Amino acid sequence: MYAIRKVRDKVQAIADPTTYFDPKFGAHAMKVLPGEYVATDRDVMLVTVLGSCVSACIRDPLAKVGGMNHFMLPDIENAGAANESARYGSYAMEMLINELLKRGAARSRLETKLFGGGAVLAGFTVSNVGKRNGEFVLRYLATEGLSVAAQDLYDTCPRRVHYFPLTGRVMVKRLASANDTEVLASERLYRHKLTESPNTGSVELF
């Protein structure tokens, strides 16, 4: 099957997804960037780096399909069509789960693991966005009747997550410093994109 990747607010079916070989892990890998999600039945390692963002790693072990999302903001009430973007947790969760169901997954078998939500980057002054992201995704899963198999949320550290969707294996590295250049560059770039097209409700960006 194709891999389905959410890129720049569009869904693309990719016959040969862009991958690279990671010699350290001995695996073909795909990066999942802020505002994206990937669903696949391929034997790849999904990789992302998280600061205040949250990623849900979800799979069906029987259907052997799984995926990962990466969202920066929780659901924004009364945002209307603006919520139809994987930048928002509600949409990112819905789209990833629906894509897995289309590929033969069953809701009753979904295994979910959650990561991120760290307080690592100044700039969201109304509230702790990382904490809000974490609280949102836990609330979302509870409302949907989906259990959490594992989680590593909150704290002040950024994280690098390596997820193998076919086996459910996850390796998380807590990065030593919140000044990690990869995290800061990623979140600042994405935050800049959000300020250009904010749709942020009560979240202040500057």
C-alpha cells in the first residue's frame, strides 16, 4: 500500500515515500514534521523531534498498520474551518485515526502512545501550550474511548522520538538542553508560519 502523508495542509498518497537509511538503527526512516501526519503499512521508522508539540503514535497490531502525527496547538473552539489543519490536535488525531481505519485498522485494537508537550520555548504567553497539548490529547482519547498504552508528556525537555509502527517499538531520547538547535529551529519556523496565518483563538503568538 501507499504511505499517506499530510503535508502543508494537503493529503498526499506517496507510492515511494521519501525515506533515508539510518545506520544507527539499521532502519529506513521517515521524518514527521510539525503539522504533518504519516500512516503506513511499510516497515519504516517514523522520526520526529518534539518541544511543546505532541505526537500520537497509533497502530493496529493485527492489521499491521500504524502512524504518527505532530501537532503544535490543541483544538481551538469556534475556529470553524480553520480547525481543518493538522496543526491542530483535534484534526491531526481525527485524520490519523481515520486513515488507519481506511487501511483495515479496528478502533478496538488501536494502541496509542503519546510524547511531547514540554515547556521548552518561550513565546506562548497566555498559557503553557505544551501542557495544553498534552491535556488535550489525553482528553480526546478518553472521550473517544481509546486507551493509552504509554506516554512521556510534559517536563521541560525536548524529545526525539523513533517509532516503528509495525511492531509498536518506541525509543525516546530526552535531549539534554532546551536550547537544542533542531527543536528551536523547527518550532520557531512553524510558529512563524502560524503567525502568518494564525487562526489561533485565545493563543497569543509573537
